[in-house]
Amino acid sequence: MGRAETKEIGAYTPTEVAHYLRVPLSTLRSWVFGQSYKSSKGPSKFFEPVVQIADPRDRLISFNNLVEINVLAGIRKVHDIPLPKIRKGLRFVQEKLSTSRPLLTQEFLAAGLDLFVERSGLLLNVTREGQLTFRETIERFVQRIERDPAGVPIRLFPFSRHAGHDDERKIVIDPDIAFGRPVLVGTAVPTSNVFERFLAGEPIRELAQDFSVNESLIEEAIRCEQVREAA
């Protein structure tokens, strides 16, 4: 199986993705499964999902979906945008960039973001300073994606503490390492393994020696998993 195929396999549950990317589970579900709502003028209606997941039958999300959701999380970080506006903006970008998956492309930040804002009507009354803040926030999320020379996503560095606010890159998700689970950067050590051994009573210093890494990496893995445990 090639690397491109690996990235399209459903490998993550919604709960895992919500924890990895610091997105409320209810919000994530609306993005990937759609959302029903009651209309004052008639029966309930349904909004289609904005991210087409790899395995809708088993409700599993792929690495490429993870990348798309990461960018979408950046947009949501600035504005809690209603689902219909997200869909409207992304459809416009799809048409203009001639791509079915704009959130996955390298061009989204360069050309697609302005198109998205234009059609979804987000920043029509916001100052230039506010618009720059919006773009800078999205950039922080997009820059967590590592791409190959062709612009294809190959790794994702999730925010291991507070989404959009820390610059640490000590945790990485690579679909070819540890079945795509978060690992310590430069290793194949899952953060969950570190946390389990820490809970079992092993000191940070001994864990660092055992895994041949700096203690700061062990501490980051523990923080990362503690946030997920509390979620």
C-alpha cells in the first residue's frame, strides 16, 4: 500500500480527532456528519457535512481528513461560523480553484482564504487590522502541516496544549508511524504509551532515559494526554 493510500484510510474515531485537534466533539460531528435543525416554517432540515470523511459507514476519519479539519478549526478559532456559511464559502472556493478538497491544498491560504471570506460574508465590516489578525490565526494552523515538495500533506503537528496559542512542535502525527497516532517528534513513541507509564508511577527522568529523549518531550507528551483525559 502506497503512502497516498495510507493517508486516505479511515483510521481515527471522531472522539480521537476532537482530542487531537482540540475541537469540541459536537462541533466536529456537525462538520463531518452534517447537522439537523428545526425550521420555523416547516419540518426539520439537514445541512450536509463540510468534510467528506474517508469511511462514512464506520464513521472513521483519515489523515487527510485530519488535515482538512485542522484548517477548518483555524477558521472557527476566529469566528464561530454557522455551518451553512462554511459550506457556502467552501463551495465557492471549490469552483474557483477547481478542486474538490480546498482545505487540503497548499493554495488555500494563498488564494482560497480570501475567496472563502468573500462568499461566506465574514469580514465585510471588520477593520483591516481585524482581517490581518484573522489571516495570521489561520496561518498558525496551516503552518502545522508539513508537505512534500509537491505540496502534499505528509505530517501534522497538532497543538498539544491550547489550539492556536502554542508554538511547540514536540508532538507529530505521521500516517506511516505508530498507525498515525501522536508520537514524540523524532521518534516512534506514542504519547499514550508515555502517559500510561507515567500514570503507573515511572518518573519523568527515567522515561526520558528509557526512550532516549529530552525530558521536555516527556513532559509535553504528559501534558498532551492529560488535556485529552480531561476533555
